[in-house]
Amino acid sequence: MQLAGPVPSSLYHRYVEFKPFVKGMFTSTSLRGRILHHALHHQHNRIYNYDRDTTYGSFHTPTKDMTMKFLELCHFDKGGRIYTYVLTLDGMWRFTETGKEFGIDLLSKHTMHSDVNIYIAFSGEFLIRRLQTPHKDGSPDDQETHPPAEISGGPPSGEPPNDPAYYSLIIDNDSGTYRPNANQLTDLKAFMQKNLPGIKVVTLDCNGDKEKMNKWKTEQRERKKAEGKGVVAVQGDSGSISSSDEEDLDDQQRRADGGVKPSTKEKVIDKMEEPVEKVKRIRAGDREREQRETEDDLPVSSNISGS
């Protein structure tokens, strides 16, 4: 979703080398770096594919209609969804639903969204909540919202209100790959508020507001269990997708210690430790697997181009 720029100059973040191989992954240097770079770029192209079924549209300036289109892309407040996002330096906002029940096993969520770009504007996760009372000041926890409460006038039993004032965008900086500065959340809020007129934007610091953030995300997941309709899309084996990429990689080690069947992500990490000759043989098999995967059904991506 292309947002209206310019992106504030303060929103400028570089990847963090939280693991030894991360630099090689972004710069496509070293054997393991090239393997990961290729895999992430391939996943980006699969998620953000454009074909005859892609829906296009544009707004000359940010309007409430644009906000409603964004809410439509996110299914309004239905299903307790949580989304992983990256905002690029040129104002492209890329996001997909996340969570282990969603069934997409990515090597690194934010790196995939950025197409392995070294620099981005911001990244994290967000969720949508419907307010019981529109236009009310304060935080969504100052009144009942859906999720988690059952409030009338919308999902799950009724149609969503056709007014962005009934909704709150709760967005954070929970990204282990880029670790955006919490001091810039104010600038992010102003930028998102400008591009999504009418909606209430609330920002959370993944460290300073950790307790509230975890509480709200847990409530989303519980609502998803109650309202969800199972797996939406599948890519690879089932695996855990945690709230940050660093946790993803640490979880891989814990799973290995516990004897749990490795996911696709874990298998790729394991490949990087293997001898060069074995990796070459595996890559030959991967090319055959990738050719088969291109024939699979993929989730449809809806894209809006703004000015």
C-alpha cells in the first residue's frame, strides 16, 4: 500500500546484526548469506506477486475512503488478526497477517517484507480494534473494544461500521531485525494519522509498553481462536512465528534441543552449517522444490497506490 510522502527523515533504520550471519544475509556475501538472501527474496516475490487477479486503485490525496479501503484489506476488526509490517523509505507500507496458526513459515518476517533491504523507515506489528464509542479521546483501553469484548454494531454478528472513527490502529516497533527507535513512534503516529484520516492511531513501545502490548496481542489471539476459520495460507511445514526475528532464531535452537520436528525455516538455518559440497546438493533439490511451489495456490495480495 503506497502512502503519501514524504516519509519523515527521522524514520530511518538499519538492520541490526543480532546474529553472526545477518550481515552476509543482507549484503549477499558468504555462502550462508547468499542462501538466506536468495530464500528471502524468493519468499518476497511469492507474497507480493502481481498478476491479472491483483486489484489496483488510487487516491489523489489521503481520504476517509482510503482509510476504509485499508480497513477492508485488514478485514476490519474481524477474527482478532495481527499483522507484521514494514514501511519503506519511499512510503510503501507492506504487511501480511502473522501468527503460527496462519501457517506461513518465513525465515524472517520483516526481512522478507523489506525484500532484504539494508535500510527501511519503520517496522513492527499492528492490529485493528473497533471502538464502542467513536471519536472518544484516550487509549482503546479506556473503553470497551472488539476484540476482546462482544460489542454490538459490528463483527462478529453484524456488518462493520462504515466510518473509520469507529476503529483504532494499534501499531508498535516490535521488530527484531531493525529494532526501530521508540523515540520515533511519535513521528510514525503523525505520518500514519495523515495517511489514514479518521482512524485513531495508537503507538506502543515493545519495551516500554511491553505488558500492555502482550496483553492486547494475547486478547487478539484468543479472539482469533473463537472467531477464526482455521489456516488461511500454507507455505512449508508448520512452525512457530514469534514476535521478533531474534526470537524466531532462538526458538529454532530450543526446538532442536527438544526434539521437535524442524520447520522449513529451521531446515534452512541448518543448511548453512553444512559442508559446501552438501549444500550444493541440497540447493539442486531446492530448485526442483521451488519449481513445484510456483504451481501452488498463493494468498492474493491487494495493493493500493496513493499519491
